Amino acid sequence: MSNRRRVSRITEDEAQELILKLQTLLPDSSSRCNSKVSASNILKETCNYIKKLQKEVDDLSDRLTQLASSGDITSIDADIIASLLHQ
């Protein structure tokens, strides 16, 4: 018996099901659910959407950091901001 681990293979049906789940998570996906969209396009859109969300998170983190260092907030606000930045 080989020491190599067996690689788990995903079936075409499982891949298609996962692609459809991704499509439902994308903004405005309800308007596209009835139309035929290629798996490649859904994966590209998903990657772009994740990049956009990451940029928004980074921007919000920067804004929270600026707010926390501005001194115009209460100690309770500062604690909330600090906890958000460390999540």
C-alpha cells in the first residue's frame, strides 16, 4: 500500500453546484440566476468582488485608525474601535 494520501476529487456536478452557490453570493446575482453565465465568469467576478471587499475593509480600517488617533472620541468609542481593529 502506498504512503501517498489519496487526493479527493470533486465531481463536475459538485463543481457546478459550488459555482452556483458562489453566483448567489455576488451582488446583483438575482438578475443573473436565470441566465446562463460561464463558470469562468462567475469565478472572475467572485475574485473581483473579494478584492473589492478587501479594499473596503482596508479603507475602513484606515478610517478607524485615523478616528482613534484624532482624540475626538470617547474612551468607550476608542475601546470599540480597538476591538474592531483587532478582529
